[in-house]
Amino acid sequence: MSYSVSPIGFVRSCFKEKFAIPRQPQLAPAARGVLELVAPFDQGDAVQGLEQVSHVWLLFLFHQALEDKPRLKVRPPRLGGNKAMGVFATRATHRPNGIGQSVVKLDKVESDRLFISGIDLLDGTPILDIKPYVPYADIIAGASNSIASAAPHLIEVQWTDAALHQAHAHARRLGEPLVELIEQCLAQDPRPAYQTPAPEREYGAQLWDLDVRWHYPVPDRIRVLEVIPAAD
Ligand code: SAM
């Protein structure tokens, strides 16, 4: 038996590629986006009352990780990418039906769009449903998960003077907390766990319309080298 679902909207996100997106929501509060609703949900009726809610659950499609053949085991990056786990024990993107869920902060509600932050969603992500966060039911005192028992270890992020200057200038142009966004995302250390980065190796990711480039002067420290307009 199969069912079909249709998106109720799409996210316009600061994250233009998968690399360097935090592994869960709330890890980068400066990560912002806009959920643009599609008809018939874009007239105001469907979001009436939502302004009374601080956070929402988003159910979405991992549209850039959809696969025909379901995987039963996955190798989560959090476990170093070399240990297999049952797919249902993880939040891996490759999963049956490709459905993800994230709790995000709801900053502003308009009739046809929601302003959200603390997101872990790629630009263009199709949203299947929105549900209000209900603290009395959703906060579970004493809950445990020993596979993912704490937020990822953060590493130090430094800047070259030029990169910091560029980031401040683009932050003003975009009207976005760009310096914070870069620091919060890079502090999660986006590089695959199995890579020991040589200091001369440069890494890059696109945030908003910018190419952010960095390297690792020593393995547990990032230095941002450039924040420049991304090539089209
Ligand atoms: N919070 C969600 C969950 O638990 O279902 C997502 C967790 S998943 C581990 C987070 C990763 O999904 C991000 O780091 C990003 O690389 C990836 N991602 C986000 N949006 C995506 C999309 N639309 N398609 C494919 N991958 C996506």
C-alpha cells in the first residue's frame, strides 16, 4: 500500500548546500530561513493562532537524500561514519520515506510565510506539515539516548582580519547575523570525522549568497580565511 503526500511549503534557508549544516536544529540559533507556504495554505487561515507559539515542529522531506531502496543500517557521521546502526536508532537523512523532523524557533508569522531560526534545513526543503511545540508533552524529564547523549563537542573558530571585515560587511548588506552563523556552524566542525585536515587544505561552504572558506591550522581549531560572493 502506498500513500502520497504533498508539501505545504518550502524553506528558503541560509544553507545552500548540505556541507556545514548543523546535525540538528537549535545548534546554530543564527541559522535563519523563511518557510513559504503554498496554496491553499498561504491565505492566513492555516496559520491563525500560530503567533501564540514560540517553536514549531517541522516535518519535511530530505529531498536531496531520497533513495529507491530502503537502507536498514546506516553509518551516522556522529559515530565517525564507520559504525553501522539500525536506521531507526538514528536521525540519518537516508531513511524509509525520507522524512525528517526539526523543532525550530518561530520568529514571525505572516499570512503566507513563517520566519524561523535555529534550523538544520537545506534551501528548498519541502515541508509536509507544521505542528506547534507543546512543552508539557514534548519536554520529557529523564529521557535518555546514549548514542547521542550530548550536543557535539565544539571547536574554536578564529578569523583572519580580512575575513572578519568581509563577514561584517556582508552581514550589514544581508541584515543577517552572519558572523554568529559562521561561528556557530563551523564550531560544530563540519569536516568528516575520519579526515585529519592538513593545515594547507582549504574547506568551503555556501551560506546565503556567500562562499565561506576556512582551514585547520591545528586539528581542533578553525581559521576563517575568506567570506566572498559565491559564484553563480
Ligand atoms: N533534525 C532532522 C531530523 O532529526 O530528522 C534532521 C537531522 S539530519 C541528521 C541533519 C542533516 O540533514 C543536516 O546536517 C543536512 O546535511 C541534512 N539535510 C538538511 N536538509 C536536507 C534536505 N532537504 N535534503 C537532504 N539532506 C538535508
